[in-house]
Amino acid sequence: MDLDGVNIVRLQYADLHGVARGKDLPRSELEAVCEHGTPFVAAIMTTDLAHNVAAGFETGFEDIAARPDPETLVHVPWEPGVAACLADLWRMDRREPYGVDSRGALRRVLAEFEALELTPIAAPELEFYLCEPDEGSREGWKRYAGTDSPVYTVGAQSDPLGMLPKLLEASGALGLEPIAANHEYGRGQFELNVRHAPALTAADRAFRLKWLVKELAAREGLLATFIGKPWNDDEGSGFHLHLSLCDADRRNCCEDPDADDGLARVMRHFVAGVLAHAPALMAFFNPTVNAYRRLHPDALVPTQVCWGHDNRFTFVRIPRERGGATRLEVRVGDGSANPYLATAATLVAGLDGIRRELLPPKPLAGLIYELPEDEQGPPLPTSFPEALEALHADETLRAALGQELVETFVTLKEYELARFRRWVTDWEFREYARHL
Ligand code: GLU
Ligand code: MG
């Protein structure tokens, strides 16, 4: 990228929550930082979202080095003179990557596909709510322009501040290759889709998309949230992950025109691997106590380990397109997922299916909850602790993502859960206090 006019480089990476952390560097420092990295305290990986450091005291909080990936340098369209750059995290001696870096974990998994001459291609679909200040409410926020049935309406009536055009333009300028933006089903709920790309670029796009939506919302005095179920009386927000594989000739190899359903063997193995690891994958796709409130049979989400053709209730949905667009969609996640971890974990699962030549059960069709119970597929975890238990039991996933990363993630999240277990929710007083 041409650095003309750039005074500041914003160096960013994802913490384990997927939150963008970083430093602003004077342009003159860039070269030295590319070589040596810039230090961050490792505590950034064990800090929860309520300002507590959950772990890491025993090592005295070492430094880690963030090193720019120059291929990701891009102008920040809404801040003239500022460029953004993604970083990879290394140990300070620069001899090896830092094991807790989620982008690094995705790189490690991708190297295994490369050895098989397969290139995973991905596309994130992220839904989110925009909220405006509401002094009167307990949370301080209400749904932005929250009219009824706003789905697929575009323009000033459901988006008086013109947020969608602003987000589309900014995401285009940031190189995210947006392809559509629309009002989703919920009141004040939106979705912005970006073009598919090799998996590392796709995860970078998802990470940057979340950052840019939150940034532009903040600049307008709004709050953007990607959590799965922000409101009791409205739709949840999903992070649907589309995945396909290309062969050594860079051609989609998921299709077999001679197969009944048009799917190649490698695709079947991949699907079977994803299903085999589904409960553990949820620890990364649904990493909050809130996420599990979104997952119930009345929503367009999975609650069972199953797959199907163009069925929005399944864990793995196979869209009808074939040829270069033959792909699968994992529908369980919500936007509280760290996109690097969710993508890396799904690829580990798919790779395990390929290596062990697993085959999926029969695909489900129709309203799956009307099928006999033993045909619906095993139930998914219904709470975050259950998903963490499944992750604990999944040695393949733990080994491939790295024990250091998984242990740090679990420690951080157990700390969050322990805080939640002690917290009295508003529901309890409302439900019990008057009568009991
Ligand atoms: N909002 C739904 C979810 O929570 C998905 C709707 C859709 O398929 O776009 O995943
Ligand atoms: Mg949607």
C-alpha cells in the first residue's frame, strides 16, 4: 500500500474474545516495528470484559511482540492520515509465534491443509444490532429506529442516519469487499456480507468488519452489538460461516456432478468432521452465557447435531448452489465469537473428517423437530459450561489449536462464568420477589 499521507499506523490484533486491541504508531516507527515488533503485556489475553485480569500472575506477565503483517495495511477511511495494519504475535525473542495468538492458530491449521494441497475458502455472515441511547432504560440503550417488520427495508425510514450506506462505503474502502447490506428481521438489526476469500483473509475481514461497525456506530453516538441475544423480544444475531475447499489448481473441489446430491467425497468427510466435533466447536462459536439464549427450536438456528440441504435449522446447511459455489454453512455461531478461533476450530474439525474419512449421517429435511426424536441428531450443548466440557473432552481440537491457547481461553472463560454464577439477574427479582 502507498503510505503517502499516512502519519499514524494503527497496529491491531484480536484478543481471545475477538476484541480489537492495538497501539497507534508514528509512521516513522513502522520499519523498526516490522523488524522487532512492539511489546504488549501478555495480560491482554487473560483480561475479561469487566476490567479484571483473570490469570497469568504466576509468570509475572511477560511481554509479547506484535509484528505487522504488511499485506494487511490499509487506509482508515474515516480517519485521514491513519492506516490500519493487522499484527501477528510472537514471543519477544522472535524465535517462535506466541501460542495464544488466535490469528497464529488459524495460520497453523491452514499449514496442515496446505500440506494436503487444499485451500480453505471462507465467508462470514455477521448480524448485529444498532442501539441508540435510552436514558430511561436499565441498560441505557434501545433499538435504533426500532419499527416493526423492518426486514429488507432500506432507506431513511428504518435507517434515519444512513448507517448502512456508511458501513458499505467504509467496508469497501477498508478492502473487505462487501457484497450486500440489509436490514435483518429484528428491529434495529442489520447484516453486512463480504465476499468469500482464503480463510485467513476471510477471518481478517470478519474481525475488521466487527471493529468497523462498532467504530462507525460509536462515531454516531450509537452502540453496535454482535452478541447472540441482546433482547428477549427480538431475533438473535448469528455469525454464519460459509466454507469450501479448493484443490491445487485453485478450483472448488467440493462438487461431484455425478453424485446424487452433487457433493464430492472430500466435502462429505469435511461435513462429517464438523458434525463429529460440533459440541466442542460451540465453545468458540458461542463463547458467552448469552449465546445459548439464542439457540432454541423456534429460531432459524440449530439445536441438534445435524446437516441438511438448504435447511436453516441444521448445524451444517448445504446451500443449493453447485460448481464454484459448492459450500457448507455452519449456522450455530453468533457474533460474540472470535472469528479466527471459530474458523480455525471448524477447519480442524473438517480436516479430522478428511483424515479419518468420516461419513455424515443422513441429511435432514423439512421441519426437523417433527421427525422422530432419534432421527433429529444428538442435542447440542444448551449452556456455555456444557460446551466448555465438550471442548475439554475433544483432544483433537485442543491439540490442533494448541494446549496453551485452549487452556488460556478456558481459564479466562471459567473466570467469566464464575462471576456470572454469583450475579443476581433482573429476572429473579421480577419472577420471585412479589410472591416468594
Ligand atoms: N438471525 C438468525 C440467527 O440468529 C438467522 C437468520 C438468517 O438466516 O439470516 O442465526
Ligand atoms: Mg441473516
